[in-house]
Amino acid sequence: MMTDSIYTEIIMYHNKEGHNKHLLDHPSHVERGHNPNCGDDLTLQVEVEAGFIKDASFVGNGCAISTAAMSIMIDLVKGKSVEDANQLVKDYLEMIRGHELSAEALESLEDAQIFASLQKMPARVKCGTLGWHCMRVVLESQDSSESKITLDHNI
Ligand SMILES: [Zn+2]
């Protein structure tokens, strides 16, 4: 298990570094996440091209946990296929709900694993899942348009 100091270090790095905090030139999806309990208000921008997450970023203001969770999620899904990103979102949300993941699934979440401890902090769960819910909405919209395209081809 990761120690608290590594947890703090990763969260601080993503808040200080801000490498994912900017606007995209050509986002195909923009999804705002708002958590009134804490005041987190972050907007995810994603550029999906040919079934892959070509680029992603976020803007807005949130607490250290929501900001780090969003930034780590972006690092993780960037360059992945929509299908792989969908799996990561599913695994992450299951982990937060306290479901046991396979070692392989846990490994694939990389730094996002540190948020497993949120299941013991119900008040902060919404902070840690805000960005991931934004991504889920983006991927779901992507899914339906993709299956429509596939369907058209079949006809
Ligand atoms: Zn928060």
C-alpha cells in the first residue's frame, strides 16, 4: 500500500504542476462537473478522434482532491482508445465504491489507485469522482455515436 506521504506528494504535484490545466484548441467534447458540497467546478475538455482520446485537459477551480483526481485521470486516458478509457472509468468508480478489483485492473489505474482510500471518506467521494464522471459522460456520448456509425455500415 502507498503511504500517506506519497499520497500527499502526488496530489500536490498535480495541483502545483498544472500540466493538464488549460484549454484545448479543438475539443470535440466539453463536460462541466460541479460539486456544490465542496465548491468544485471543473470543466473537462476532450478531443476524440477515430476512436481514440487524442487530447484532454481541464479548466476551472476545485479542491486539491478534485483537481488531482481530474489531472491523474487525464494523464491516464490520454492516447487510449475509447474502449480502454471506458474500462478505466468503470474500474475506478468500482474501486471508489469499495469493490475489489483484479490485480491487473488495479495496476492499470496507476497513480489513480491512491484514491482507493476515499471509500473511507464519504464526504470526499464526490471530489475524487468529479472528473471521472465528466469522462464517463463524454465516453457514453461517444459510444452511442460510434455504434450508430457501425450500424449504418452494416446496413
Ligand atoms: Zn472537493
